[in-house]
Amino acid sequence: MKRLRRHGHESQRDRLKQELFQFNKTVEHGFPHQPSALGYSPSLQLLAIGTRSGAIKLYGAPGVEFMGLHDENAAVTQVHFLPRQVELVTLLDDNSLHMWTLRAHKGLSELLEIGRFTLTGPPGAPPSVTRVTAVLAHSSGELLLLGTEGGHVFIVEVPGFRELEERNISLDQISSSVPNDYIGRRNLEHVEALQENPVNPNQVVIGYGRGLMVIWDLKKRCAVQHIPATQQLESVWWTEDGSYILSSHSDGSYCRWMVGEEDMNEEEEKSDIPYGHFPCKAISKIVQLSTKEGPPFLVFSGGMPRASYGDRHCITVIHGKTHVALDFTSRIIDFFVIRGGQQHTEDPSALVVLVEEELVAIDLQTEGWPVIQAPYLVPLHSSAITCSHHISVIPLKLWERIIAAGHLQNTHYSKKPWPITGGQNLAPDPPQRDLLLTGHEDGTVHFWDASGVCLYPLYKLSTAGVFHTDADPNDNMNQGTEGEWPPFRKVGCFDPYSDDPRLGIQKIHLCKYSGYLTVAGTAGQILVLELNDEAAEQTVEAKVVDLLQGQEGFRWKGHTQLDVREEPVLFPPGFQPFALVQCQPPAVVTALTLHSEWKLVAFGTSHGFGVYDYQQKNSVLIKCTLNPSDQLAMEGPLSRVKSIKKSLRQSFRRIRRSRVSLRKHHANNAAKLHDANARLEAELAEMELAPVQRKIEARSSDDSFTGLVRMLYFADTFLSDSSHHTPSLWAGTNGGCVFAYMLRFPPVEHRADEPVTAHPAKEIQLMHRAPVVGIVVLDGRGTPLPEPLEVAHDLARSPDMQGSHHLLVISEEQFKVFTLPKVSAKMKLKLTAVDGSRVRRVGVAWFGSSRSEDYGENGLLVLTNQGDVHVVSLPAVKMQVHYPCIRREDVSGIASCVFTKHGQGFYLISPSEFERFSLSTRHLVEPRCLVEPPPQSGTSTQHRPRPAYRNASQDGGHDAEVLQEIQKSLEADQMTFLENNVKSAVA
């Protein structure tokens, strides 16, 4: 009977777990890492980005997002939407072509790969014969033209990827039709460009690398005109009226050629080198779009004078007498121009540019051509991210004030809405307002709306103005000087290099109820800020705190502190600093917490911790935790040359590799900060990056950085006896030590003038000396204590002060519960047994039931160095569920993880992207969108259903069920293709 009862209880618990916990990776926020290709569908109004890692991402209206991943570990080199279809084709650098479709399923669209294809040449032919260099998706939606390195053009039927051998255009056919004097002078080389005649779909222009362009009639299967350019060809554009072809070349020139029946002479070309007589770089792409009234828009990338501006990344826009060279801070991948109006037939409205580190849209209809603020694909890494902080359920008043401050920062943006509007966002409105704060190495804090699928920028705080730095405040990078040639205009916000690595933000804490914010940096600086709706001029005085407390024999070998401005500083509306604490030595701040009800800030470094009263601007407590034998703590992360494990070094180098080409004069500072971050992570991880087969074993008290403060926690609980609760501060160190201090406050009426005092109460030394990564006090009901002011705002019930409280101490290796006030061990849960797992991140979360609105449980979210996430029950401290989340080799991803109060999390999958995940069945943020096929014009073929098939000859055949589905859906003209492939697979 007992066994049956126990079995029934376990099955009931399993059902409850299914109602509470479910692991999903839901959406990727930010900008794709290492983009390599760009595509756009005017009919679907969708943007597509391919990456070097083989990802394909689609974006439409805000909230409309899709992602696919190629099985091959190859870079996407080209993306082409089929005209007026919901399919797109990708070309990878392994020469494979892939067909993708947006298929509706249960009212939502999903991105699926439905076919793949690789050109095969005749037996014995060199690979160059079939190496694809140019792709044209024909306007019929039924053909792909594939130009190759060998100079051939293959014609393939889609979506079936059936090669139409009889319609292929061979190099011999082209060569035989070209005048002898041209062929005799040069080899044609590869196919560089393919363009269709906008007014005659039977004609295409084939552009060869050496410069020759041939207009080919697909119906008559012959050449109708030769255009004998002499310069190396880069790109081709056929004007919309079909009367001219523009070609751009490697010498920085472009030419205009009239389309006619007869061949042209070289002398008839109208050539122009926009940027002068000195050698110029290639114009890699050129576009010309007409307007209803007035001159056309001419847009091209490159063409800068090689010697003077060869390192600039520019796109030039010329419209009548207006000429601007848009100057980007990273390499240009591609661009396209959007026409206005529902049918995209009006004047050009926006230029959309994909560069290596951001996506920028330029409003072409507003004077001055301002930038349009993007609702997604915002470069999170405009300056490298150094820390993150998430706040759930923001009160409406605070939310509105932050947005208002942000609007004042965005007056330079266009008033026009985002021009890419495809698809329908069917996701419900977010149930709450959430903020994600990111700290950056240039001393800024970015506020992001993290409520929904789009991580939208709300406001940016800069702390650099408080200090003297190398930056010149009068240095305006945005505008070129009057009369400058080329007429540069700085565009984009990606600027990864900090003028001073000491500005880097390391810790953030925001109180959503009071509007107080505290941020701490690399050089021991802690700023306390409050939200002000008006600009204010004020002086910020520094309170110096000596954490060594007179310890002798120690000399700080690291960086110096930042110099604080003594004169008043004008701070714009938003968060404004009013108090500054400067730690001595000026080491990286490793722990920070704020109690806005008590008006206290606690901070810690590798040397000790302190408490600061920001109402009276006085120190309350200073405690040195430095081990007398720990000399490493005195060296500072920006000066030490201690060797770091190879895997960590490579991981952090990879994060910055994409940015090393920018602003080389800042390279030294960037390298210093890089080393600082890497070494600090190494110390916090104790150099233990891979799983180790071992038992838990005691650590030596001589280990480096035992005094480094990992955790600070304010709590109102029982310290002296079980009948009197008192405010307290708890601090946990890298050496497994926990300090507890009682805090005594004067009466409310004397709070402003009588000091707050701190008195040592308890000290716990964990037996195994494992670093303390979390401290939680549980009330009489076993519930974690509420946040400061949470009860006062009626958003949490008052803690139970009748029953006994418990202290939960989370070390890297175990969870241990102590009774209060005696601090006697009650229970523990060991994480590390034999697999070497260590706790890296913890957070308390509420898990609501998916079946009952009224039921939920508190749990402890845990991330390990193996990349696994666990949920531990409270107050029982039992393992509930665990899931693999982050690759164990991804040390920087694990270090960047931040949990939310409702069972979600964020971590960096690249320097520019957060992966969002959820362990809750109730709180799930994911794209839910629908893209419908565009209406068909009368002259085009009707949209046909696209079957989900793969090329059988390459995939090894189909199972019977898939074959049956294919045979039902394929049309007659595709049946032959399928049968041939199945036969070849069987053979």
C-alpha cells in the first residue's frame, strides 16, 4: 500500500512538473553574427539575411521573424526570392543551392527547406565549369539562371531543380557570336552578373568578368547585342524602362550603354569616374531608379579614391544636385532600394544597407535623408557588451518616463515608419513590460524593451560625462565638414572601441519602484543615479573608500582610477548621477546591490566590500576580505600577464575578431579591456573550463582570489534571536566565506542626519571553500523575501515573520540550507558528484501553472559550467528538471547568461545576439506570424502548391509516406523529374 501511495505521489508530481516546466529556445534578439548575403522581396515585403555559419533569417513587419539553418556548415553567399512567390533560393559557398518556402501550418507560417541541388558538369570537367558565381531568379517564378566560373549559364526549372540542358547557354555559344577583335584580346572569364530586361522577360544580359556584356534572347536562344566594355566588370543594372544598361567596374568607373539591335563600339560608352582622376576602388554594385518627376536616384557602393579613402566603407547616393557619400563603420555586404506605395511603383522611399555589424535604413523622401530607426536587428554590440540585468513587470509610470527620455535622444531619426512591412504578427500582446539593461565597455547602459519578440531600444545612458576621458566632447563624428570631397556623412551606430577601457560597466542594479539605478565599472567606480524628467547641471563628488583598511605590504599594480570632473556637468533628461563611490584600490567591481527603501548600496571587489548610504552620502561599512597570501589580487586585470587557458583565450578572441579592422589607433585600449574581461572570467571560473572527473574536495585557503566578493544580499531577517528581526547585509566570497552584518537605522525623523551603523553578526566558512554564487533568505512560509518596496506597492504579500527563517547559500558545488538565527545546517543538495559540474548563475523565479491561473511555485534557476539549466524547488531544495541549454565550450555564453523572475533567460550566442530561452510553460515569448502568397498579376503564372521534397539522388531516397505525399501534390511536369531521381537512388 505504501509503495502504491508513493507511486501515485510521484506520478502526480510528474504531472505537476509538466504543467510548470518546459524548455524552449524561443527567439534570437539582436543582429546576426557575420552576415554574408542579403535578399529582398518587394511583393512579400520581406528581408532575408544569410550568415557565414549557414543561418538564414527573414524579417518583415515588427514581430514577423523566421529562422532556418542549413545542414551544411557553409556560408550563405547569395539569397534570392522567387518573384511573387513565397519561396527563396540560397547559394552556399560549397556550391549547393537550397530552396526554402514559407508554408502555413495551423494558421502560422514556418520556414522550411524543401529542396537542394548541386550542378553537375560532364564527366572529367573541371569544377570551375559548374562553380556558380551569379544567380538570376527569373520573373516567371519558374526558372533560375546560374552563371558559373567557367563562363557558362545553366538554366534550371524551379522548384524542382530540373536542369533544362537544351536551354543552357555555353561559353562556346557566346564566344562564337562575339566579334573576333574582342575575343582575340582577352578571355571572357567567369559570369559576374545576370540581369533580366524589366520590359522583356525573354532578354537577359550576361556580364563577364573581363567586361564583355551580352544580351541573350531566351526564346530565340541567341545573342542580340554585345556590349564590349574593357574594364573588369563588377555589376550590371538594367534601367526600368529597358533602354539602358549600367555597368560598374574595378577602376571606380561606371558606364551607361544604350540597348538597341546593333552592337556598340567601345567609343560609344558614356563613362564616369565619380571620385576623380586618381586611382579609385571598385564600384561593387550600382542601381538607378527613376522618379515620376525630376532626376533619377543613382546609388552605388565603393568607388572611393584608393590612396586617400581606400579604407572607407561607403555608399553614394546622387539625386539631382544632391550628392552624399554615406560612410559606414564596417564592411558593406549589400543594399537595396524600396519604392513607396502599396504596389511599390512610387518614387524611391528608402535605401536599406546591410553592413557587417548593423542594418541601416535611409529615408530618401525626407530632406537630409535621415536614418529610420530600426525596430529589430539593432546592433547590441555597438560597443561590446560587458554585463546584463533584467527587470520584470515594470510599472507603467517608470516605463513612460524612460520612453520619454529616449525620445529626446532620437530626434535625429526620420519620422517615417519602418519600410519593411511584410507578414502579419499574430502573437498576443505581451502580458507585462520587461526591461533588459546591457552595460557596455564605453561606459554606456542601454535600456531595451524585452517584453516581446523584438528587442527594441528605449534609452541610452552614458556615464563617461562624469569623468575626464581622452574623447573630445566637441568632436562631432556625424557630419562631414562643409565643402569636403567626397561629401562624407557618418552613418550607423556601430563603434566598438572605447576611449578608455576603465569606463566599462561591470554591474547594474535598477529598482523599478523608486527609479533609482546604480552602475559599477572596471576601475572601482560606483554611480548612483535617479530618474529626472528635466535636464540638470550638477557636480558629482566622489566618496573614496579604502577597502584595504590599512593592510600593509600590498601595492596595487593595476590601472589608476578615473579622474572625476570637478566642474558642474549638464546631464540630459533621464537617469542622472548624484553620488559616486570610488573604491581603492580601483579594481573591477564584482558584486553590487541596491536597497532603495533603506537608501543603501552595497558593492564588492577582489579586496573587500562596503555599504554606502546615498541619502547621507556616507560610508556605513568597509570590510577587507583580502587574504594576506593573495598577491594576485593586487595586480589588477588590466596589467597582469598571467597565462589563461587556451580555450578561454580563443573564445574571447573570437568575440572581437570581426571588429579588429576599425579605428586601429584604439587597438591598444581594446586589447587591454579584452584581456581584462577574459582574465576576470577566468578567475571567477577558477580556470576550470572543462568537466573534470572528481569528487568534491576541499580547496586550499591559499588559492588566488579567495577574498573576491561574489555575492551581496540585503535581507530583513533574524540574526540575533528568533523574536527580533533586523535589516542585514550578507556577503559571499570566492573562498566560500559568508559574512553577515546587522544594520541599525535611526528613527525615521532622524534618518537624514543620524548615521546608519553596521555590526558584525555571523560568519560562515563553507567546508569545501567553494565560491559563493548565491544567497537567499526564505521566510516562515519558505518563500524568498520580496524585493525592496514590492510589498509597499501591493505587488507581493508581506513576508511571514512568525515562522522561522532559513538561509540558503549556493556555492559552485552545493546548495546548503541553514536555520536562522542559529545558522545551523539543516539540509543540502550536492550538484557536483563525479561530473565536475559547477554552478555559474542562479536566480529565483516564479513558475505559473499552464492549467491553473491561481497555482504556481517558486524555484531556483541554476546554470552550470556544463551549459545545463536546472530548476531546484524551494524550500525543499530538490532537483526538479534539467535541460541542456548552452554548449559547454561556450564559456562566454555561459558567463553572459541572465535569468528573469518568470523562468526565462538570455545569453549571448555571439557578440551581437542574445538567445532567449524559457523553462516556464506559462511565460513564452516566440514569433507567431503568417505570410500569405502575394496576389498574382494577370500576366504571371498562378501560384502553385510547392511539395515538400528533397532531391532523392542526393538524399538517398524517400520513405514510402513522403513519396506518396509527393506524388499526390506534384504536377504533371514534375513527375518525370521525381521518377528519374527515385530510379537513380534505387540504382
